[in-house]
Amino acid sequence: MDTRFTVEESNLICIFVGESRSKVIEDIERALPYLEDTDMLELSGRVIGKLWDMTDEEFEQLELTEAE
């Protein structure tokens, strides 16, 4: 699977950046019940899927920077 992230996806990961890929997944999943915006729910689901499909090593090599 192509694990490249869009700007929006990268920004979401930056909000939840943690010590590991699994921690980021856990934190995003914990926020899901509080999201009322369907676009944010969809975005979060996409990001979680992409994070599950990559290895911890691939995650550690990501160069994530928030876009303004």
C-alpha cells in the first residue's frame, strides 16, 4: 500500500505525534467518539488505516511537519 500522507493527514498525525506508531493510532482512536464532523472522521479513519499498513520502522522514518 502507498503510505504517503496528504497534507491534511500529516497535520493530523502531528497533532497526535507520540513515541510510537501504535501510540498515535491509540490516541487518534481515543478521539474518534468526540468527532462530530464527518470529514474529520473520514480523515482519521484513513490515517489509522495507513498507519496500520506501515511498519514501526517506516513510521520512525517519516518526516512529519505541520503545514500552515
